[in-house]
Amino acid sequence: MEVSKIFDELCQELLNHGYSKVDRYHSSFQKELKSRLPRRESERRNHPLARHCDILAAIETRLSLLGMTFMKYVDMKLCCFIPGKVLDEIMHLINYIRKTPNPPRAHELLQELRDISSMAMEYFDEKIVPTLRRNMPHPSEYIITNPSMGISSGSAACSSGVVAARRQDLIKLQAQLKVSINNLLHFRKEFLEHKKELLEHKKKNSDQEKRIQKQEQVITDLNNKICVQDRKLNEMNRKFVDYDQKFEDLTAEIGKLTRISTERLPGPLKRKRKCVDLDEGEQSSDKPIKLRTSRPREKKQKHSSN
């Protein structure tokens, strides 16, 4: 399928311009957010824009990886920045972050960007880079063997090619260093957050252990008090049992004494005592009983006196 060279060059320029435009747009928005953040690192973690900066840092890492993969061959004009879908996704994410006050976490929001950018870089390294390397000019091609021109022009061309290659390697190393620094800062931030959470958990655990110790002390005190009360109750129960036994013994002795006293009384007093006992028994049974009196005996005594 034939394609117009002019159309191909225009599309390549648009894609390359899109990458540089996304990079500039991301850098300006990141600077704007960082200017609104406080200077202290401890205050930045609790700021409402902290999550925005984390997402932008992750996008910057992706842009650096894409630049290391593609821009070497773009600068040599062997190809253009091919993955336009990645640029669209980055622009969509930046606009979403700009409009959203509370975005989700970076690993949740950037899942699609990580997937498509990784696929694009893997496909480029495996399928496209081998063909581009075959088309790359070898440094020996720059050496001119014409004796009239001399060897100096060929060596100059070769040195310029070496310088360009070294410059590209230096740019690649700088980009890798930048990505490593960003990753290190991100990991350091996560480490500090986890350390802070760990300290909070340790503090909570220590407070809970202190509370548990206090509660155990209270429980032991209550158990001791309960044991003391149980001993006192047992002693009181034993005393009550002793008092009951003494009371029964006293009542038995009183009954014996009453029987002995009644037995030792004379006959008339015994009968009177029996009558009184009967009267008391009948009164206790709530029945009206007339007591016998000694009037007939008195009359007999009067008749005998007369």
C-alpha cells in the first residue's frame, strides 16, 4: 500500500509535536501544583493536592520511559513517536486531574496508561527496532577514501558520529537518572507514610496494652474482694449454725428444767400447773375454755366450819 511522502511527513510531525506538547503541558501543570503546595514535606503529605502530585509524578515517569524508548530514533529521523493513543490517554488524565478535586490513588487511575504504554514499548523494541537498526548508517560509511579529500574529513565525520552517539547515550542516561530519582522519591514518600502508620499502630497497641493491664488489675482487685466477702459469708454462716445449735440446746435445757420443776411440785400445785398448761394450750388453739376454780372446796370448808 503506497502512502504519500508528504502526508507521511506531516503525520510524523504531528505525532512528534504531540509528544513535545504533552511533555510541556505536563511540566507546566506540575510546576503550578508544586507552587501551591507547602514547603514542608510533612505538610505536603496531608495537603489536598498531594494525590494530584503523586499522579503527575507517575505520569512523568511514563513520559521519561517513552522518551528513552522512542526519542533516540526520532532524533535520528528514522521514525516518529508512534503510540498516539498513549498521548491521548495522558492528556485525558491531566485534564481529569485538573478538574477533579479528589482523584483516586495513582495505581488505580494509571492502570490503563501503564498497560498501553508498556505494550507500545515492548512492541517497538521487539518488532520495529531491529528493522530500524538495519537502516542505521554505520560509522565506517562516513569515512571518505578519496586521496584528494584526505583522511581528515573521514575522521571528522566519524568523530561527529561518535559524538552524536555519545550525546544520545548521555541523554538516555540522564533520562534514566531522572526516572530513578523520581522513583526513589516516590518510594521514600511511601516509606515515610508506612513508617508513620507503623508508629501510629505501635502507639495504639501500647495504649491498648496499658488499658488491658489496668483492666486486669481491676479484675484481680475485684476477685480479691469477692474472695474476702466469700470468707466473711462463710464465717457468718458458721456463726449462724453455732447460734442455732446453741439455741436448740438452750431450748432443750429449758424444757428439761420445766419438766423437772413440775415433777418436784406438790400434788395440788401439779394439778393447778396442769390446768394452767391446758389453759395455755387451749388459748393457743384459739378455743374458749373455762378454767376450773376451787369454789366447791371453799364451800365444803364453810360447811365443815359451821
